[in-house]
Amino acid sequence: MKIAVVGTGYVGLVTGVCLSEIGHHVTCVDIDEQKVEKMRQGISPIFEPGLEELMKNNIDRGLLTFTTNHKEAFSDAHAAYIAVGTPQREDGQADLRFIEQVAVDIAANLTNDIVVVTKSTVPVGTNERVKRILLKNLAGDYKVDVVSNPEFLREGSAVNDTFKGDRIVIGAENPEAADLIEAVNKPFGIPVFKTDIRSAEMIKYASNAFLATKISFINEIANLCEKLEANVEDVAAGMGMDDRIGNKFLNAGIGYGGSCFPKDTSALVQIASYVQHDFNLLKSVIEVNKVQQHMLIQKAKTRFGSLEGRRVALLGLAFKPNTDDMREAASIVLAQELVKEGAEVVAYDPISIENAKKLLPAQTVYVNSPEEALLAADFAFIVTEWKEVKALTPEDFKERMKLPIIFDGRNCYNLNEMEKHNIEYYSVGRKPVN
Ligand code: NAD
């Protein structure tokens, strides 16, 4: 089939590339000319394992093209996927300006009937709004259907998730449109769940809100474990053996970040408020997460008193490993607070430094290896569990730092090992080693 994908970010580009890999003719359209030029040359503008290889492959097979020209993308297309951003507005609501603009662009450039598929995460009722905009701006007497097909990929394993996802959710009014999108996805061999449009939109928010709840829950348990001298890793392992609970998403740490959980949880609180529903549980999840992000700073202040003039190794900047995405990363909050407290921040990340420079305080110094960051540091903050960070040995800390003092927000190291090597080690929900 001929498919247009609008927006070539983490979701759009991965979707376009994977749809071409299973044999569709895909045209990806973006308004960012520099990005499009890069992609035409087979260069991925984002870091995502396995993506660039598939991209080059399908450009060579003639199945994948890139353009800034909407007409070129939509003419003769059976389906147009919307995958533009829905960032958080100041008041917590999802900003739908990009979605609305794309609906106008699609309608104005149609040359045939089309199914418009919303991949972006959008509040309940948005697809109906998209349909109204499409109908209002139609270039001719064409039939348009709208399908909600929310995306569940995770950055860092997005290609793998697209081929091996748990489910594909298809929300539609018209069963024929739903069948067409099911047929598009058939080669993936992933179970399809069909429902109405509003329920599909809600599935995405409910899923992210539930996962965020799991994270805030285990973080609260971790905070309690610290006070009650229990070990959160054992607690999570013991809980996770119960099938009803499951063992995933029970890693205590410095809270969730990234481009989805913070904005989607806030958006769902707002969506609830439109129908006079006070979503107290989710508000608490968000509050717990905010407090959790400051936890390393609190621990460092308790240990040192003032952080003024202290040199800090900030290890890992991306919101999680295997991505260069810095949106809502805990490292931003931590670096800002450290600088405010008068500390000197020396930061390391294997791939996110260029993106980090736009978001971290200007005083931050960047280095090319975790070992370099540790040189003459008063203490280290472990922020992202990159393999390079996890691979650091007790000797690495002892040989380079003034004194080996670590505040680990990701529980990367073994407590006994730290104890054996006389490292002062504070982690999450586990006893301190000091
Ligand atoms: P992104 O910010 O990485 O990319 C958006 C792209 O859309 C940009 O390249 C931008 O230039 C382009 N764009 C904006 N307006 C356009 C227009 N009028 N025409 C063509 N292109 C346009 O966004 P993302 O992270 O890929 O997220 C996209 C959506 O998917 C969001 O709603 C997000 O919540 C959702 N989502 C994201 C993830 C994730 O892990 N990033 C996972 C699931 C769902």
C-alpha cells in the first residue's frame, strides 16, 4: 500500500521505516528541511538502535522516500499517519496545534479517498476534531475516515518494539477503515485490538498513567524501605513473583522522565478536569515523581551540608539509556539545582551531550568518558544507567575521586562490592554504605 507519515520524530520515523520494511511504499513528510535532507542521505536525525540500517536498506529498495512537500506525500496514498508532537502546554494540557495543522495540510492536498491514522498521543475526542477539520478543508469530493492507532514503542528499543509489540490498538467508527489499517499491519504478526475511537485514545493515556503509577509506587516503597531498613530490590523481586503484579517496571530510582510520562500524566489530569473529575491518584503519582527527582540532592546535602564549591560528576544525562532524548530528563533538574547550590558540574553521557547543551545550565562542563568526569570529584551522581556507567569499578571511583562518595539514583552497583572496597555509597531503597 502507499502510505504517508507526517512527522519524522521518534514515532514517525520509526513507523515509516518499519512500514517500508514490511513492504509498503512510504513517504515521510516533515516541515524541517534540514532533517529531510539528512534522511534522504540515509542519516537518522535521532539515535535509535537498528533504525539507520533499516532506513538505508529501504531507501535503496525504493520503498522509502522523504519530502517536505505535502502534495507529493498524500497524492494516491491509501493512508496518512499523523505522528507529530503533542507537547505539554503551560497549563498541563496537550498542545494540539501541530495535529490541527496537519489535518488542514492533509485535507488541502488530497487527490483521492484516504484513511487518516492518528499515532500521536491525543486527548479523548481529538480524532473527532481531526475529522471535522478534514471535512472542512477537503480539496475535493473525497471520502476520509479517521482511525486512532496509538503508539506504544519505547525510545531505545523502538524498532524492536514495532516488530514485536504486545498489541496494536485500532479505534475506528467505520469498520472498513479499521480493516484497512489492520491489513497494513498484518505482516507484523502482532495481536490487533479493535475498539471505538474514544476508547483507543483512552487506552494510550491509561497505559502510560498506569506505568507511571507503578514507578511512583515502587519509589514510595523504596523511600519507606530506607526508613525501615528493608531492601527495595528484594521487595520488588518478591512482589514481582506474583503474576497479578508482574516483575516489570518495579525498579526504584529517581523517577520517570522523557517525552511521554510527564506530559501524558499531566494531560490526563486535565482531561479528567474537563468532565469535573478530580483524578487524585494520578495527581499524587506526579507529585511523588517531582519529589523523587530531588532525592539525590537531598542526600548530598545531608551528607555535606553545603554543596558550595563541590565538584560533582554527573553520570548519564539522557532520561534513560539507549536514547539521545533529553526531554524531561532528571539530569536537567539535578544540574540546575547543583549549580544553584554553587556546585561545579562535570557531566558525561555517551550520546546526549549535544542535546543536553541546550537544556542544562551554561556553567556545566562536558567530558567524553565517565572516568574523566570522576577526576577530582567530591561526589558522583549516577543519573542514567548506561552500560558505560554500570561498568565503572570500585577502583575507578577510588583512583580518581577526592574521596569515593556515590549517590546512585539507579541502583547500578552491588552493595557488598561497595562495602568491601570502602566506598561511601547511597542508593535508592537500600541501606547506605558508609
Ligand atoms: P518529535 O517531537 O520527536 O517529532 C515530531 C516531528 O513532527 C518533528 O520532526 C517536527 O518537525 C514534525 N512536524 C511538526 N509539525 C509538522 C507538520 N505540520 N508537518 C510535518 N511535520 C511536522 O515527536 P515524537 O517523540 O515522535 O512524538 C510524536 C507523538 O507520538 C507525540 O504525540 C507523542 O506523545 C507520541 N508518542 C511518543 C513516543 C516516544 O517515545 N517519543 C511513544 C509513544 C507515543
